[in-house]
Amino acid sequence: MLTFGSAEIWPSLLYIAIGLAVIALVVLILVWNGRRRGSRTIALDAALTLSGWWILLSAVSAVVFIVKAFTVDWAELHGETYVYVGWPDSLPCSEFGDTATTMLTCRGASLSEFTVTNASLGLRLLAAAAQLSTLALTTMPAVIVAIICFHTLRGRVFSHMVARALTGGAIAVLVFGVAADLLGGIAATTGLREVFTPDSEWYPSAYQLTVTPLPFAGALGLLALAAVFRQGTRLDQDRARLQQETARLQKDTEGLV
């Protein structure tokens, strides 16, 4: 994710453009290297390399999350809670929107991103589990692309391994997607309950948990793709069987002649 901030929009857009240009340059270098080697699978080679880097960076991030859970005394939490934080009184806003000038409508937001210091080990592990679930979910596309490219480059595009990988990827997307949705809210509310006592006005009275339909849609798409690859595998097997029978018939015919 590329994130930049500035007082004006154009510097931020410039930084984003520079970041995208660097990524494009890396891709161009991979393509140029493939052409220099005379490769006929440049797109597959580049996709395999980039997905491999993606997986490597994700593995490093996972190690950092785990080590941080055991070595620091604070926990970073990201998840919706029932704790509502109002805007300060010094912020000009209209209570009911009945104003003749352009003005904010007074409101606030739920406390969803915060850090708890001197957090217990259990809370740090829960926060790490939420981060790891999100990381695993965002890494699954790279894993699936790497498997498909690897087998395609070896002439096994419609293989049982690819179909199994897609089915396993569908299960992983569903599990990690639901876990990421749930663990974020659970960890955030647990963190607030660890900080405040039950008689505090800031103590969350309930857990606010949400599961989005995206993991289910992603899993369904991967299952459909797995079905396509299984059908391709059967067609390849039928074609190979037909070629073997044709070759056998030709051999028998030559023997009769």
C-alpha cells in the first residue's frame, strides 16, 4: 500500500506516481531480462518472480508480528468497538445541519485504531493473531499466482496440483477472511476492557463484530476456477488417452499391412 500526505493534493499524487513508476520499472527490468534470455514465457516469469517477492515480504512481516508480540509491551489494535469518541467542543459544527453556510455536522466516530501500552501477553498475542490473519488473506493471491505460474512453466497447466491449490486457496481465503474480520473487533474490545474498569464510561459494554461478504465471494470465485482447471485436466487426460489409442490402432494397422 502506497500512502503519502501533504498540504496540497499534487505533491501526494506525485509521490504516488513515483512509487508506481518504481514498480513499473521493476516489471520492465524483469521483462527486459526475459527478452534478453530469449524467453517465450516473459509474463509468467515476471508474475512468478513478483509473487515470490510478495510471499517473501509477507513471511518477513509475519516473523516481525510474532517477535513483536513477545518482545514489546504494547499492542496495536485495529477494529470497530462500541466506544464512541465525540468531536471536541472547539471544532465548529452544526448540531442538526440547520445552517446557511458550509459547515460540518456535529458527530464523532467509534474508537477503532489505537495502541495499548503495558498490554498483557494475551492481548499482544490476540493483536498479532488479527494482524497475521489479515496478512495471510492479502498474501493468498500471490501464493495462488505463484503455484499456477510454476506449474504452467513446467507444462502442467491443467494438473491436479493446481486444482487442489485453488481449492485450498478458497478454503484459506474463507477462513482467514472471516478470522481477520472477527479477530480485529475482538482484540480491540478486549484491549479497551483491559484498560478500563467495568464502571468506567469508556468500558465497552459489548463486542461489535462484523463479517463482510468478501471472503465468501473470493472463496466462491476460487472454487469456480478450480472447477475450470479440473475440467481442463479431464480434457487433457481424454486427449492423451485418445492419442494413445490412435497410435495403437496405427501400429496394429501397420502390422496387418
